[in-house]
Amino acid sequence: MTRRELLAGSLLPLMAQTKRPPNIIFIMSDDHAAHAISAYGSKINQTPNIDRLAKEGVRLANCFVTNSICTPSRGAILTGQYSHINGVKTLNDSIDPKTIHVAHLLRERGYQTAMIGKWHLQTDPQGFDYWRILPGQGLYNDPVFIDASGRKKYPGYCTDLIGDFTLDYLKQRDKNKPFFVMCHHKAPHREWTPAAKYRTWLEDVTVPEPDNLYEGTSHRSAAAQRATLRVGEDMTRTDLKVDKPADLEGKALRKWAYQRYIKDYLRCVRSVDDNVGRVLDYLDAEGLTDNTLVIYTSDQGFFLGDHGWFDKRFMYEESLRMPFLARLPKTIKPGIVNRDMVLNIDFAPTFLELAGGKAPESMQGRSALPVLQGKTPKDWRKSMYYRYWMHLGGGHTVTAHYGVRTERYKLIYYYGQALGSKGAVDQSTPPEWELFDLQKDPREMKSIYGDPAYAKVEKELKAELERLRTQYQDLT
């Protein structure tokens, strides 16, 4: 499809707009798990500024990522497409600069567009009037940023700088046009380096441990057993900031490492929360609150010691679930909690509908605007499809897999093959299945795949999995 055809098919004429569409500020952090947000009932953290969005708007209880890793999630958010369609399957893939995505489409509707912070899609941002991004993952302290004029090192803490740049852009914007701003924080990504002002915060506090911090993997799939995500054992000196004590091993090492890891993680989150507050305060002061959609999310979930792990990638709940809180007064009623399944491929269509447009047919997601308003469409999805492509890569040896999640059940297939450049197949990871009853086992502690009592469920879920793979054109 050509650019002209795509735009013509996806957008309503500007003349059809009877009033100025809402501004959109999309704030996204990196690896911020929902269960580290107090609005989601966190037992370990308080996030008062992020919580404002839940109190004054909507909180999605079941927002899910379609491929739980940084680069692919960002590709899906921009394009409204699964990884196999937009070509961004792994951390090593880049978005094609010719790809028409949501920023292009909003700009055609008269929006001024900006991208600030972590981009992580390798090629320079396209479709944005203004951009200032980190190179790759970027640094926490005194980071380099890249913009259209080149690279420049800025003194300060990365999270605060991204907040500064976002506010600077808002202050110098064209006030005659609506704006679409993507504010992407690096934090709280590994190696979890806090700002100097929070370095000793929580120093004398013992952070509560998850109830399955000391879970082993012997009862789990071979895929889980081979993954190198273990708190303590698989962490580096850079992660922990000190050498591991020589006399600690096993549960003792995990207990010690968890406290060091989780405190630095929460310290990083605190700076993110501060900067969400700065943006909200600016909107209030400028009289922009009522006509500005503000979203806070993360590019995926994260294991916070759950199952004894850190990182993400797996289709397990802690990794799969994205936080999503949104506020748009007069359009979204305050205090709504919605439990419908919303996917990251739905974000772009939602923005386009708010702008008075329509998502092109090439987008596989659909607008979640009714869901944000607490109005579930009768034909809204009852299941979701997931696929992780980066077989044994990225330093965590997680097996490639795909699966289906319904309201009650989750079926995961570790297909155990990775096609090499010459078509060679990796046979070291034989295929296997996992099945979880999320109603009886919400922590996913025991797979019931092969249990005769669930034979009918297995059959139904496999059929649904194939239906979704066909729907989303992922049959390879």
C-alpha cells in the first residue's frame, strides 16, 4: 500500500472536524511492572503522581504486551501491528524508516508530533516534527542524546532530563495546533541506577518479598529451567553495585540480592513518578488538563523476584501485563477500572480515533476508546495472542514461544526451533507445552498440561490458538 492510499483510507477529512481534537501525551517507562504501582495494589511501592491518572481517569487491569521485550513492543505500539508484520521481532531488528505509523497519521491530521527519550528502534525517528532520543539504551547519568542536529552529552540524571526536554517542547510548541508527544523514560531498566537524591532512600527498609521468590524450577518446563533470569545467581556486579558475598549461595544469596535489586529498581521508579507529576502540574498550570489525554504505561511487564526471577520475555503474567492508566476529563470518567483485554497493538488505533480519524486496515489492533470509557463493545476480544521470537538470545536463554490467554486459561507452546541464516534448525530445545488455570492458580505455579481433567480445555485452547494465528497471519 502506498503512502497516499494508506492516508486516504485511514483518515477523515480535516474539514469534518467540528472542534479541536484532544492533545495526547503518551508517557512510557521501560520495564515498570504494574505490581510496582500503588494504583495496582503494589505491596512494595507508592506512586502518587501516576496514581492521579487512575483516580482522575481509567486503569486497565488487563493490558497486555504481544511480545515482551523493549524493541518489539515499541514497534507494535507505533504501527498497531504484531512483530511478524512490522518486522521488529527482536532487540536486533530496526523499524523500516519507510514505515507509516501513528505519528505520520496524526501529523496528517494537523497534530504537531514529538518523540523524546528512549526510542530503541535503531533508525532515526520518522513522522515526528521534533525528536531527541537516547542512542540505544542510553545512560542513567550524564547521557548523550541525539536530535536532528547531532549528538550531545547533557549533564544530569536521565529521567529528569527527559522530563526537562518534554516540558521544554510543550512550552515552545505551536499553541494553535494539537500535540502528540511520546515521552519515553529509560528507567527503571536494568542496571537500575538511581538518582543521587534517592540513592539512600529505603536504606533502612526491608522491602517485602514476593511469596514465590525462592521457587525453584525443577517442577517447571525445560524452557523455564534453562532461562538465566535468577535473582542473585544471574545478576552481575553492575546490577548489584558490589561484588556478591563469597559466603552466600542459594536462598541466602537470593535474599540478599533481592533487597539490593528491588531497592534500586524502586528508586528509579520514584524519579519516573516525580516527572509524571511535573507534566501533570504543567498541564494544570496552562489550562490544558481538560483537553489532553495523558497515558502512563510501560513497554512490558517485569519479574520483581516473582518465581525467583528478574527481566521479562516469558508469557507469564508478571511479564505479559502492562500498566495502563489514562486521563481525559469530560471523555473518561474518573475512577474507572476496566478488565477487558487491551493489547499494545490497540494504542495507535485509539489515538487515531481520538483525533477524529480511523485506523488503516493494515493495523491489526482496534481502538480501545470505548473500553477507556468503560463501555465494552459486544464484539471485544475474549482471548489474546502472544509470541516471543528471540530464541535463546539477549543473554537470558529464553526459549521462543507463542500462546493464547483467555479470561481463565493460558496455553503456552515452546516450539523449540530457531531457523538460522542457512535454514538450520536448533534441536536442543524440544517443543513442550504449559497450561495454567488462572482462576485456581493466578501465580502460575503449576502447569496442568496433560491433566486428563483439562483435556477438553486443551483442545479448545489449541483451536483458539490456531484461529488467532490465522487471524493475525502468523503461520510460520
